[in-house]
Amino acid sequence: MSGWSAILFIANEDVWSWFFKRCNISLMDVLTKAQRRRNMQAIKASGTGIEKTMRKALSKEGFRYRLNAKNVLGKPDFAFVREKVAVFCDSEFWHGKDWDKEKRRIGTNKKYWHNKIENNIRRDKEVSQGLKKEGWKVLRFWGKAITKNTDKCVLKVEKALAVRRKKLKR
């Protein structure tokens, strides 16, 4: 094997994951328990980076909203109560984007993480259905969509609000 092909072999994660499975080897966590604990404690439920990005963009356009409205089912990140529009900013990991593909990437404590994220997915569906039954328009944006295409996300909110405001005037 030449030098370049050896480097390509080492860099290919699929080959390594196949090798580890074939040899029945499990990878250990690279962080100590204290480091992992500190990392997990730093994860916030509200006021995340994607929420701040969206908040800044919505405020720039002059929208008035309620943050994490406790009186609305699911405590949406942004609630436009009069128009009944709920906006959720979902991170890819915690809310299970492409979950069937991504769940294989979890290496440690699989049972716990699979259960946690699958419960999050189920709860998100229940909240969306419950809000729709109450007459709300539900908008959910993935974190990467917010960071890469903030203007498109804001435009979707703007369109939903315009439709709702027309219905209110009738």
C-alpha cells in the first residue's frame, strides 16, 4: 500500500466503523467523565445560538413576539399569539434530523441517547399536532437552515403571519 492510499484508508470513517464492528471493538469516549459532564451542563434549553440568530433577524424586520411562551403548548421559541403562529428552532442532534441514518453514529451509551432523542422526536410531533388542533400554524426550522439561510426562514415566518393577519381582518 502506497503512502497516499494508506492515508486515505485511515481517513475513511466508514472503513474504520466496519473494521471495529467486524472485530467487535467499541470505541471509548475521548473525554473524561468530568469533561463530558461539563460539556453536557453547558447545553442550554433556550437562548441557543440558533435562537439568537433568528431573534436578531426577526427583530431587525420589526416583528413583535413572545419568547418561550409558557402559556402556549410546547413553549415555542417564538410565539406570535395574536396570529397564532408558533416558531421552533430545532437543533439537528437533539431533535433527530435524519435520525434513521444518524443514530448509528452514537458510540457510547446508545440505549440512553436513542431513547432520549426518539422521545424528543415523538414529543415534537405531539406538540405540533396539538397546536394545529388549537388552530396554530407551526413552523419548525433546523439549526443549519437558520444559520445558512436566515433570510429564507424569516420570509417563511413573514408569509405565515401575513396569511394569518388576512384571516383576522375578515
